[in-house]
Amino acid sequence: MSGRWVRILAGVVATLVAIIIGLSASGTLDATPDPETGLPAGAHRIDSIASQFTTRTIVLIPIAIAINIVLGQTVGTALKIPLYLDSIGTILVGVLAGPIAGAVTGLLANLIWTFVLAGTPFGSPFAWPYAIVAAEIGLLAGIFGYYGFFRNRPNTPTPQLVVGTVISVVVLGALALWGILPAYTEGVTFFGDLASVDPIFQLVAIAIAIVLVLALVALVVQLLVRRNLGVAYVVVGGAICGVISALISAPITEIFFGGVTGSGSDLLVAAFQQAGSTLSNAVLQQGLIQDPIDKTLTYIVVFALLHTLSRRFTARFPQGERAVGVEEG
Amino acid sequence: MAWRRADQIDSATAPPARTGGASLSPADATYLASLAPPAPTTYHRLNPLTKAAAATVATLAAFILGGYIGPLTILVVGVLPAAFAAGILLKLGRFALLISLPVAVSVALVSVFTRAGETVLFVIGPFDATLEGVDFAGQIMVRLIVVAMALGLFGLTTDPRALVVDLEHRGMPPRVAFAAAATLETIPAMIDRATTIQAAQRARGLDTEGSLRARLRGVMPLIGPVILSSLTEVEERSLALEVRAFGRPGRRDLLWSLPDSSRQRFVRWLLLVVLVAVIAARVTGSMPAFL
Amino acid sequence: MIDLRELAFVYPDGTRAIDGVDLSIGRGEVVAIIGQNGSGKSTLVKHLNGLLRPTEGAVLLEGEPTLGRRVANLAARVGLVFQDPDRQIFAGRVRAEVSFGPRNLGLRGPELDAAVDEALLAVGLADAAGANPYDLGYSRRKLLALASVLAMGTPVIVLDEPTTGQDSAGITRIQGIVASLASAGRTVIAISHDMRFVAETFRRVVVMRAGRVVLDGSPAEVFGEDSWPALASTYLEPPLAARVGARLGLGSTPTEASLVEALVAARG
Amino acid sequence: MLELRGVAYRYPGYARSVLQDLDIAIDRHEIVGLVGPNEAGKSTLCLVAAGLAPASIGGTLTGSVLMDGKPIAGLPVHELAAWVGLVFQDPNTQRSGVTGTVFEEVALGSVNLGRPVAETVARTRSSLATLRIEHLADRDPMRLSGGQAQLVAIASILAMEPRLFILDEPTAQLDPEGTRLVGQALRRLAATGTALLIAEHKTDLLDGLCTRIIALDGGRVVLDGPADTALESDGLTGIGIQPPARVRLARAIKASGLRVPDELEQVAAGDRSA
């Protein structure tokens, strides 16, 4: 029992730290740093954080939050597809405005969702524990954006394409083997003694492996057909974001909500638990299936959207030019 | 830091409007006060921060205490009387039930039937309901209801604009205030936007009822315009705001403010002390046995 | 071709947007619907392709009730261009945007290409086929939205406020498109606030107020002096030519050409 | 008051300049109509004159923009906001979305400028009174007709008391009733003595209101002169601008060899005073 409370405390501390960082980042806006006043060392970093919060970023934040809340509900319902897409807005802000702006958007989104919208039909009193996950999603998107993961790379030369394909297959494979699979097989990977695992989970592991291999094959085919390495970056980024999100949100879901979220994916939790997993494992097992798929699809959608937008437009955001690239041709 | 200006509102019941050279006539002052969102009961009229602190402490304490007695005490002693005072007892009950219903169904499914336990209550097919599962589900549901009621009470008695204005008086940067306040109006507009876009694409033959493949092809036409047009609007909105001197550094004199009192400040400190005590008791393991 | 029978529509919030409309529009007719915002014009046209379903009454297309037909099917018969082009543009290239509709109707290959080319040519965007739609100005994005429905080749085309944001060259282009659609035997229905555009482009004008049809006739009838009280009740003002003609006692002269004609006739 | 000297402007990411060789000076009390075909650079000129381009949008500006003889280059937009006001086409995107009443919405710019409350209240009151929309003060800004919302947008700029008031196609998104309301508002603005620059397709709206017309085509000034002669000149028709209905009608009548009846001017004059 005490171990769990240590984890909660750690979570609360981490959230507080994140809030303080967020508020101080936005707090520095009031006094726009003046280069002539001789700011202390480190002011440069604050300056770069402040520069992520232009008026455009500030205007984008509420719109991004609305996109998160509305898009997830309407598109999934209209097309009857189990696609959540409830972090598209946060990811967009991260990519276009920068990691801190993305993290603050994620954090604010969930706090606003809980407190500001509390009395309205859109509010949710259960959103705030996930603020840290939302912040992580925005932060990662910003970092991936900073390192050019969302850039379009059409007509990648063959040698680069082959090297990129191999690297992304290795990264995704490693992520699957050590990040996803052990959650189902009590820590055993395919290189270990799978026979010692409960037969049901052997089947689950094999099923997951088959889906992963198929997904990898599809990715490789896509890469070779389109000759666009950008797709590999996006899929790798989305998968990493998905695994990390699942790892962070699983304990939150378990501790605060007894392992459920009130959506259809709770059936999976029930199934894993019935098959013999403990609750915390079942939640993680469910998350590791849902989140990488959802986040990878979201990343692909965001990638497609960013490249539908006019470059002249994305360039007006603080990190737009760096993340999406400049006009080709 | 963001909250550094708290001292400026500490001295008076309500922060007096800085009037510069000209002074505000009593009639004008009354008019400006009338711009604040209406507050029908005394509970509504409490400072938003007080209500927010109460909701937050109730929520966190319910989680930290766990079990049945702690959260139910918070509900019966704190939330329900407050909701009664605010005249929204039934409304709040309906709200809390509606919002926790899907989670409650899931909890029942996941905990009652599939959670491992010793004492089997009854069996349906391959699923056996255990006493331990029912107990676990019960605890979670009690907690969620308390949380939904506490935060719902805050939401139903506090206009979001009042919260944002109050926080800005306390030193929250105007930019953060804007982001928070604007979200409220953006959501219904976004729903309208998504609805129109759906109509426009269906008018162009998009099939939302066909095969999975056809429906998957509909994702981009439905999402694309929502985001692209929103982002185009970001440009226009930010220019329109900048023309209104948005982003000028420094303090703004807001038109109205919400009353605060030393009694409310005392209550807020008290709530904080209670929360710290509960956390300390839990961490050191000195929680009374009956909780 | 289009028959609205005792049509009424009530929004979920209780607003009775359409309150008993009987309207029948024949093949090849060119009809303008005018009225204040909120008079029910947009609600009315959304019934033609099934986006909205009548609360009371019925919508018949070629004698067949639309009830129970999917919008995806009705879209092949009634093309509807929404007012705001940004509520539909999703593609990164003009050409791809225009292909979306006809592709949904099953067009492929050279047939598709021909339909897209023809539509782009009609709106004057042939040379912008490879451009990013959001690099075009608002008025050209609006023409793009028009092209994307023209390319579907539907027998009925409905335009919601086609002239908003257009300069006079754009308005002239849209007038040309309406005329060529009409001469090809297609039915055109347009909602507009631009009275001069309405008087010069359409042979029939339907005036709506509070969910009902208050006037229905040729431009000469609708903008004639007898109709002015009804028009005024909807805050609409006849074009200057009509008012000058009436002042001079020349009868109803809704367009500049008809006024000049009447003046010439009066002198001769 | 406002002076553009040899101004050329290029948006970020564009190779071509949208505005070229502009030399425009607008004096106190002048009411200038800005016309031109779509994509002639009207909106861009509005953004440059208001100091938003390049300060907020980026891009490259050559030449100089002067306000009362002082260059505005390098000034932050919020400082210029008290000097130049800009109203856009779409009333919805101009609504801040953070206010609960029209009064607060109109006051927002003045509040942002850091003015004391009493001053803000006085300016807001007089702005609402000038446009005769006091009756809207307590309404929810979200629940207004398009025309009313545009009046609120105009009032919220007016409350900042700019010396130059720029309007970029203020009626483009409005229905006839909204256009009529904004037309009245423009006349009331003109009566305050503020300098106005109005970009507008509907020359009927400019007729009888403006003292001067500037026509743009391809980013250059192609015509600049007193309104009464400019609106009747063939130069406008040449670049595809429809002259006001009365001018068009008179031309058509003359073209068929007839005398223009006096009734035409009488009816048109009645419209203008309405």
C-alpha cells in the first residue's frame, strides 16, 4: 500500500513541477525580456520559452482545446470508427509553437476541461488526473517537431531510404519487443522462454506480434512505394508517444478510476483481468494496445494536415518553419 | 512569478478600480458591478477561488482518504449542504449521476466480475462476482460520485468568466486568462463548424454509412476543414486582438471584480491545512483505522 | 422535378425554420431565393439533398419522395455549394479538392479528369490546378468550392450566396456559369443577398420571410411596385433601376437593360 | 497624418511583392474609399497602414510608413493600436470570445491599453452612443445578427479613439440589413471627424460618403482623386470596378442616346440620405 502512495506523491510532485514550469513560462511574458538590461545567464532559455507564446500561439490554444474535445466526439461518431483523436489540437500546438507551448496546452486543456467547463455539457470532472499525460503528449510533439519529424521528405534518395527504413524497423521492433510485449508476458520477450507464460497470453503475444509485423511490412511497402521517409519519422514518433502515454496513464487510470475510462476499451481491461492479469497489468496491457495505434494514427493525420496547409501559413508560428519545412520549389 | 501580485488584492474586500484622474460615478460603479455574472445565492456569491479551493480539496481528499467513510463524510458534511444552500441539489445529483454513469458501468464490469477474489457471491456464465470485486467497485464509485459532485458544484455555481477575472486580479497573466476564457465560447463554435463541414462533405457524396474502407476515407475530408479553417481563423483572430492592444505588457484595469473577505481567506487556508494533514496522515501511515 | 409539399422543419431547439412551404421547380428552371438571414432559405435548400429531413410534409425529386434515401445517393442528383468554402476544403491541391465529389459518385480515369478539367475551366482556375487552395484568396477559394460541385455533374445545382466576396469580374463569371448550366438543361437554385445579381441572372425569384414563401414570380413581378410592401417587410430593397422605373411610371424595370428599354419605348 | 513613401511589401514565403511603389498620404478628416479588384492588395494595404504588416505578420517592407511624420517601423502593434484602428470583414473572428456583454467587448481594447476604468467607461459609453447601439450594451456579443456584431466590432475600435480608422470590406459578410446598418455607422464615424480609410467593393456605399477614392490594381495605385469625379471615371470600370448604380444607370441611358431623367438622381439621393 505504501508503495502506491509514494507513486501518487511522485505524480503530484511531478504535476506541480510541470504547472510551475508552465506558469513561469507564461509568466515571463508580462515582462518581455529586454536584451539591453543585461539579463542573467539562463535568460536566453526563458526568452526562447517566451517566444513560443506569441499572440498566435495564445489564440491557437483555446482552438486546440476545442479541437481536442470536439473532433474526438464528432468524427468518431459520424464515421463509426473507434478513433479517439482527442489530442490532435495539443499535438498541433506542440509541433507549430514548440515543446513548452505544447505541454502547457495539454496541461491547460485538462485543467480547463475540469474547472472552467465544469458546469457545461462539455466539462469533465475526471479529466484533471490526465493533465500530466496531455502535457507529455504536447511536449513530445514539440520535441519531435523541433527535430523535424513532421517534415515531408518526398523523393528520398534510395540509400537514405534504405538506411531510414532499417533504422525505423529496428526502433519500432525494439519498442515492441521491450516496450510492449513484456507487459503481456510477465517480462518475457520472444528471446526468452515464452513457454513459461500462461497459454492465453502466449496467444495474445503472438497475435500482437503478427499485427506488428503486418504493420511493419505495410510501413516498409509504403516507404518503398512513396519514397517518402517522412512517413517513417511520423510512425516512429507516434509509436513512441503512444507507448510513453500508455505507461504514464495506466497507473493514473488504475489509482483514480479503478482501471476504467468509461469507454469501449474497458472491455479489454475486463478481458485481460479475466485471463488472469492483475488490475494494474490489465490496464497497462489495454493501454499498450490502444495508445500506440491511436497516437500513430493521430500523428499520421497531423502530418497530412500540416502538409495540406500552406507553408506560408505554418511559417507564421514560432516553430512552424522548423517543424514543417519551407516552401518547396 | 505568476502569482506575485496577490498582495495587491489582499487589503480590501474587493480590489478597488484604479480610476486615474477621473473618478467613477456611483452609478457607473453600480453598472460595472452588474456586468459580473449573476449570482443568485450566497454560495454563488463566494469568491471563485474559495469555491475552487473547496472543490479541489474535496476531490483530492476523497482520493487520498479512500474507502467509504472518508469520501462519504466529505459528501454529506461538505458538498451536499453547500449544494442545498446553492439551491441546486437535484440538478447537481442528476449531473453527477449522468457524468459518472459510463465509468460506473465499466467499473462494475471490470471489478465486480473479472477481479480475482475469494468470496464468490454469484456466477453468470464464466464470470463470478466476488465480494472483493464488489467492495473495490463500491469504493471507486463512491469516490467518483464525490469528485463529480464536488467539481460539479463548483461548475454549476461559478461562471467561468468570474473565475478567470478573479485569477487575473490575483496576478494570472492576461494571456493565460484569455486562453482559459476563450475556450468556453470556442467549443460550441467548433461543434457548429464540424456539423457544417459534415453537411458540406455529405453534399459532395461522402458516404458516412458505407463500408469501413469508405468510412476511413472520410476521415481527412471531415477533419481537414475543421483544422485548416480553424488555423486560418487563428491568423485573423490574432490580428483582430492585436489591433485591440492585446499583448501589451503590464497590468490591465478590469471593469469588475469579485468580492473576497478575510473570512473566506481563512477558510481557504483552513482547507489547505486539512489537505496537508490528510496527505501527511496517509504518507506517514498514521491514518485512523476506521478510515 | 423538385416538389416541396407542405414542408415544415423545426430545429431541435424548437425554432420553426420552415413553416409550410409549397414550391415546385421544373427542370431547367433558374430560381433565386431571397430573404433576410434567418428567413429559412438555407434550411430549405438543405432539404433538397436530404441533409435535413422534413418535420412535416415531403420533398419529392422527380416525383419520388427523398425520404429514406441516403444523402450520399441524393448527392448525385442535387449538388449543394455551401456559403463558406473553408467549410469543405481539405485537400492540399486544387485538383484533388475538385476530384473529391465526382470520385465519390464513382467517376474514375479519363472520365474523372474530363469532369475536373471542365469544372476548373468554367470557374477560371484551370491554371491553378496544382496550387494549394489556401494560397488562393477567399474569392478564388469560393470559386474552387463551386467547381468541386460543378464537377459532380448533378442535374440540380444549389448555390448558397455565390457572390459573397466576389468582385465584378467574379460576379460576371458566376452569371456566365448559371447561364450555361441553364442552357444545358440543368436546374439552378441560388440563395443571394445581391438584388442586382438576382434581377439580372434569374428568371424566377422566391422571397421568403419567417419560414414562408411571401412572393414567387419573375423579377419583374417580384421587384414591381405592387410587391414593394411585401419586400419591405423582409428588409429587401428593389434594385435602383426598378425604383427609378416606378418613379417614372414605366412599370416594372428590375434590370438596367429593361429600364433603358422602357425609356426608349416611352420616347418612341 | 498617415504617409506611405515608396512602400512595397512582400508576404513571408512569397517571391512577389503584393504592394509596389505606393505613395499615399492621408490627412486628418479625410474619408478615403479604397477600391480595386480582388487580390489587388487592398487588404494588404490595410494591414500595412495599421502597422500589422510586417510587425505581426512578418515579410519585407521597403519604403517607409509615417504616422504624424514619425516612422512606425519597429513599433510594437499594441503601441500603434491607440493610433490606428482596423476593422476586418468577419464580425465573428473579431469577437474576442472572452466577454459576456457587448459593453465589455467594446471596452476591451481600452482595457488592454491599460487605461483607468473611469476613462474606459466614458470612452465605451461615447463609442456606443456615436454608433447608436447603446441598446445592445447588455446583450451577449455571441447572440447578435451579423450587422449588429459588425457594429460592435467598429465600436470596440472606436472606443480606443484611434486617429485613423481603417475598415477592410466591413460589409462583405453581411446581409442587406447588416450592410445598411454598417453604412449608417460609417456616416456616423465620418461625422466624428476621424480620418477613415474604407476598403470596399460596394461603391454604392462609398458614394456620397468619401471625399477621396484610391484605386489599386496589381498592388499599385492606378487612380487617386476626389470621390465625385473618381466614381464616375472610366478608369474604375477599366480595372473591373462597378461604379455606383446611379452612375451605371446614367451611363446606360446616355449610351442609348437618351437624356438622363432627373428622377434618377432624386431616387439615388434618397438612398444616400436614408
